[in-house]
Amino acid sequence: MTGTSPTGPVIAYCGMTHLGLVSGTAAAAKGFETVLFDPDPALIARLERAELPVSEPDLDATFAASRQRLTVTADPVDLARADVVYLAPDVPTDDTGASDLSAVERLLDVVRPALREDATLVILSQVPPGFTRGIRGVRGPLHYQVETLVFGIALQRALEPERYIVGCADPSAPLPAPFRAYLEAFGCPILPMRYESAELAKISINMCLVASVGVANTMAEICEHVGADWAEIAPSLKLDRRIGAYSYLTPGLGLAGGNLERDLATVMRLGAAHQTDTGIVKAWVANSQWRKGWAARTLKARVLDADPKARVAVLGLAYKQDTHSTKNSPSLALLAELDGVDVAVHDPVVPASAAPVPVTAGADPIATLRGADVLCIMTPWADYKALDPAAIAAAMRGRIVIDPYRVLDPDRARAAGLEWITLGVAD
């Protein structure tokens, strides 16, 4: 039996959380007949009504445009049509960065008996080294593939991947033809390697990102005290071939989102188990925690120490723009320090109820900051970049704007009479 369609292999994605939904939508957008499976009938009913549970740029429109190639189902029987089946539920982490793989394991128990004997099963969820090789009871080929999900640009990366890293039982053996045909349709390099190498490759990539974040945050803080401007320094680093044009050199408020923290925690656990040194990783974690407190320290020193009753406006609750996720959000970390303070918040996607302390919800950005003594712009949403600094100044009672991500144009902000404070430059 084969499920191959006239235009290529049939692809299935199982687990309709962020990773599976975005990846499956991209497969259909690329022209493949695609099955989107989740055992939760209520979630599938939402998808059938095109009520997508995640927020990503262009995802709703792409899902709608590809709908005729999508089968949305809660019945595992429909997986028998697929030549390549991805197991792709999100893997949540706890406050220590430890992964909870129970959803992956439960879904695997549902999916495994529904597959054809010649179907290729691909683990797309991020799992620790050794997980894929430890899977039993899969009749057909089994592979692991490194996911490239980045919140806020997830669909773009799914449609235009940089490369595919594929874990294999035998890296020297050719990939199953339907699997290779699917990957080759995206026109990027395919890197086969043993299961454990692929699983560790994802962690290695994130560690390099963390190293860049650590450099940017550490040196940006030095800039704040010596009169330098990190925004002037970063372009010179990007022109160094040893560092590169795409280096992650924008300072921020520590690590957020969950994935980077999970990988650091995984490396520390592996180091402890095998008695290897991971001191550099512990330093990155400590640096991240310190930098995450920048906004609270600045707000306290510049406003709240002198006026504990000051009204604070906070724009942005998501951990970054173009996503609904608040995992390790710097904004929520700031708000956790403001219990008992008069705070109004706004976010275009995340409800005010996500705040860890009582807050007032603003109807729109300007309404939120009306009468505020200080404004903290904690998520660089495009809506906030479009705000006129003069309108901000007119609505506020005070003049201090804490803008770590440089959402506002500094010259226009200062021209409007705002006292503009950001990361990486002395104010």
C-alpha cells in the first residue's frame, strides 16, 4: 500500500502545537498533500474552523491558502495514507530547563501502531541524546530531524530552511526515497549523521547562540558605564569573518523562550553525569539571570526609589515580538518585581491576565501610558515601533522611557522631550 500522491509523497505531522502546526502548514504550502493529526478532538475542531492556537506572521493566511491540501484529523487511521510521518509536539520545560517528554511519548504510543510498514517516522520534537535510538516498536525507517523553529519567524524558517540535519541509524545508508524527495523540495543542504550527533547538533547550535548573547549583554553593560554605544560596536564585529554578518549580537534581557535554557540545562546535566566541566555554561546562565534584572534595577533606581507610588506603563508581555509565548518573558520578570505598584499593561496578543501581579489592562498603547510616570517598552512589537514619540510624551505625566530593545528612534524620542534609556549606551 502507498499513500504517495501524483505530486509527491504524502506527509503527516502529529501534534498540533506550535512546531507541528507551522511545519505541517509549510509542507502543504510547498505543494504536498499533508495530514495534520492530533488526538485532541477539540483542538482539531478549532483547526477545522481555522482558529489556529498559535500566533505567527502569515500563518493564518498560509493555512487558509493551503487548505485544499490539508487533511485535519483526530483519527490515527488517517496516518496510514502518509509516506513520511513527523512526530512534532512542542516539548515544554520547567523552571530548571528540564524537558517534559511525556507528551512525545504518549503521542508516539498513539501514532506508532497506525503507521504503514514502509512509512518513515521522523522525530522532530527536540529530544536529548539517546532518545531516538531508544525508541522501540517502529516497523519502518526511523529518523530524527533537527527542528528550526524560531518564534516570530517560524513559518519563514519552515518554508526556507538553512539546512536539514537528519539523525540516522546508519548515516552511510541512503535516506528513504519519499523522505529524501520531501527534504529536497526545499532546496537546502541535507546533513545525515548518527542519531546522537543530530540530537546534540541542535544543542550545539543553541550554545553558540548563547555565547553570542553573553558577549553582547556583557559588553553592552560595560558600554553603559564607560560612555560607549554598543550599537556602534556590533557592526564592526559582524564584518569580522570569524564572527560573521548573522551573529547574534543584539543585547537583550537574558535568555527567554525556553529552548536555549533547556539546552544549557541539558549540557549541565550531561556534564554532571559524565564528570566533565561545564563551568562556562553555568557562567552563561548566571549572566542571563543578571541581565534579566536590568529593567527592574533601572526602574527602581530611576523612578520607584524616589516615588513608590509612581504609575508604570508596560508595553509588551510576550517574550519577543510576533509570538504569543511568555516563557521566561523579561516583561513578566519585571512585573513580578512590581507587586503593589500601580501598573498598566498592553500587548497585542497576550492578555493582561498573564501578568504575575495585579495590573490594569490598557485598551491600546496610548491609553495604557496615559498619565504614566514612566514607560517600559518590554516587547519590540511593530505596533510599538509605529508610535509617535510626541504622542507618547503628550499622553504621559512623566518623561522617562525605558526601552531596552531600542523600539523608539532615539533622536525623535529625545526631540519629544523624553528621557530615553536603553541597553548598551550611557544615558
